[in-house]
Amino acid sequence: MCMHHLGRQLDIHGGGADLIFPHHENEIAQSEAFTGTEPFARYWMHNGLLQFGSVKMSKSLGNIVRLKDLVDRGRSMAFRLQVLSSHYRAPLTYTDEGLEAANNGLDRLRIAARPVENPVSSQRDTELDDLAERTVATFHDAMKNDFDTPVAVAALFDLARAINRGRAGAEVSASVDDARIVLTGLATILGLDLNPADTDQMIAAEPFIELLIQVRKDLRAAKQFAIADQIRDDLARLGVTLEDTKRGTTWKSS
């Protein structure tokens, strides 16, 4: 069938990592012997298996999550983001907690992507302009590097964080609007729809949460750990969970 539609040699052949041996090795041997053309496929893309807890998600085991159910729950974009946050060659473990974390992240991207009302065209934020330019380069370099979507997605979140901070002032520079257009365009490449959702409460809280995160960072640098921990705990009681990573502190609603 593939030879009928694609010819004797394929540019890209995909499949699950569990098919490398013996299925795909046999396919190579049979096809090359039959056609006399080598290689049978120029590039092989084997995806990691989807895990449900500690075992492979499988219809035969009955531990599946139907995509229709995710769509009905309004979590289709969140699931896409959850998948893109892991490299396609690596196994992905599905959990409802991970899905909700991805949905919170999607909300933050959508907040940043909202149109800017009355940006001040005479004002430029050179730091944000530079970041937007670097984000484009980082994003495309990552996608060229074996579809390294985790790096590409991380670059989007870095830009979104800077955009949301830029919205906090009384006047919003034109750089913020330009950067959010860059963000939306790059997200579209990944199939992420950043059209505004029902995120009004998050939009209102975003600048204050980011300010508290910066205050906490300064307190920790000054070794005022007790006060810094109090900020973290108080935010947790209000439904905001802080996560300290190598790339900085992120937050999600809980």
C-alpha cells in the first residue's frame, strides 16, 4: 500500500518504539529485498509509549483514556500541550493531575496572547523585543533538532511570562503587543489555540502573583527563608501553587 502511494522509498516512517524489533527490521529487510532500493526509509521517527501510571496504556488492558472524553471535558488543547511538553521519543505518563497542570499552563499562555488595548506606540521595551527575537530563534532551532518540543514549549512560557509582566503597568508598550503576536504565531505551529478562554480571574491576579514571586525570590536571596516560605504557603492557601525549577519559579492554580 505504501509503495502504491509513496513509491519505493519513504522520506519519513513513523511508529511506536515497541515496533522497532522485529516489525520494522523485518519491514526493512522485506522491502529492500523486494525493491532493490536502499534505504527503505530515509528517516525513522519512533514515538515513546503512552503510560497510564506504571504500565503501558493499552486497549487490551482496558486502561485507556478516550480522546473524545478529553474533548467533551474541554481539555483537548491541554492534552496537546501535555504531550508537547515531553519529547516524542520519550515515554509519556498520563495523569489527571498532569492534564490539569497543562490546562493551567495553557491559561497562562492564553492570558499573554490576549489582544492589547491601546498599546503606546511610542514606547518600546528593548529587553522584551530582544527576548521575542531570541524566542523565535530558540523555538525554530529546537524544532529542527529532532522536533524537540519541550524546549520549544519552554521558550513560549518564558516569553509569556515576560509579556504578562509587561501588561502590569499603567501603560503598555507596543513591544508587548508585538511579542504576544510572536507568541500566538509560534503556538499555532504546534497546533495550540490561544484564543481567550474564561480566564478573567487569572488575568486580574497574574501581575500580583508575579510580583509576589519576585518578592519571594529577593527574600530567598537575602536568606529570609521564613518570610519567603510564608509567601509560598499563603499563596497555596489561596489556590496558587508555586513550583521552583532550574528555569525559575512557575505557578499554577489549584
